[in-house]
Amino acid sequence: MEEFAAGSATLRGEAAHHLGRVLRAEPGQLCELSDGQCVWLARTDGVGRDEIQFSLVEPLPAPVATVRIDLLLAIVKFDRFEWAIEKATELGAEEIVPLAADRSEKGLIAAAGKRAERWKRILAESAQQARRLRIPDLRNAAKPREAFQASAAPLKLLLSEREGARPLREVVEPVAQALPKNSGAARVAIAIGPEGGWTDAEFAAASASGFVEVALGANILRTETAVCAALAAVQYAFGAFRAKRGD
């Protein structure tokens, strides 16, 4: 949805086609609409081939995130990568950066640019399914060093299988506990490598950019499993401690 104005809204393009032709929307139906900033309950007035008109009924309470997660995710086989970004969207990722890691398959890296539009559709559909306020941002594929340096998150986590990696809980919970009661959403970057793990050069680049090596447990996880486990753990930590403070 582009914007709400003067008690009405218009949905155009592929989203309108999906709602009108696939979901078979009819005049008079009630829908929830979001422009990325707020949510309205709306009634369909007119259903066209590529455009749907709505009248706004009432504003709805918008969910307030307790944590913003930036996911830096190594490119792996596309079926698994796409499953991972779908679940990352459901679990609240705000930004996804595909990583052309040293151990990512070179053919997949070369083809990643052609998959970007498909990945954006996956994010949009997953955000709608999860009733999120906005769709995550999908960045261009980048080398890990570049992505690490560009991260502005105060808390930066690098999933690691190396001995000495700290338990994720040990790193995250003190940060969540220390947040002021009425502070805005915390921002956390989570970097997850490919099958085969990070190279020594990538570990060094991450460390130089302030990333902390963390582990999810004793077992070795597939990339897509690690995405779900890490995002769920971070959401739980920040959500749980905000709830305890009465937010």
C-alpha cells in the first residue's frame, strides 16, 4: 500500500492482482491495510484487474518491535536460502543482506542477482502472512567484509562453530537487561555463514568490525536452521526482558 489519504486508499500492481484475482476480493469485504507506517481496517469499494479501491474504516493498533534484526546471510542453495529468508521475515528480520561468502558456491553467487525479484516477492508474501507492518529490506549481495563494515548495529553477532565462541544467551541477555525501560527497539546484526563455515579471513574481518563470535549449542546446524534458532533466541531475549520491565 502506497499511502492513506482523505479516508481512502488504492492498491495497484501485482498486489492488487493477487488480491483481486487469486484471493477473489469482492466489494464490501473488510481488509487490514498497511503503508509501512500504520495499519487501517478498510472496506473494498471497487475491484479492478490491477487496481482496488478502499474506504478506510478505522485505524488499528500497530505492533511495536522490541528489537530490530539485520540478518547477514551467506548464499546457499536457493531452495534453502529462500526458505530461510521466508522464516526470517516471520521472525522479524528488518533487513536481509545476502553474503557472497568465500565458501558459498560460485555459481549461486553469480545467479543471485537474477533471483532478487523473486526474493522480494517471498519477503512480501511472508510479511503479509505474518501480518507485519512492513516488508524487510533486501540489500544487494555483498562480500562479508563489506557487509560487516557497513553494519551500524550496536550489537553484532557472528554465528561460529569455533572453540571459544560464547553462548549466544550469554552475550544477548545482558544487553537486553540493560536497556532503559522506555527505549526504542534495540538493533542487532546476526551474521550466518554457509555450509563449511567462515574462513579465517572472514573471522578476522568480522572481529575487526565489532562482531562477537557466538554459538547456538553443541550441534552443527544447517544454515537455514541456524537462521530460525538465532532469530527466535534474540526475539525471546529482548521481548522477555521488556515484558518483565512492564513494557
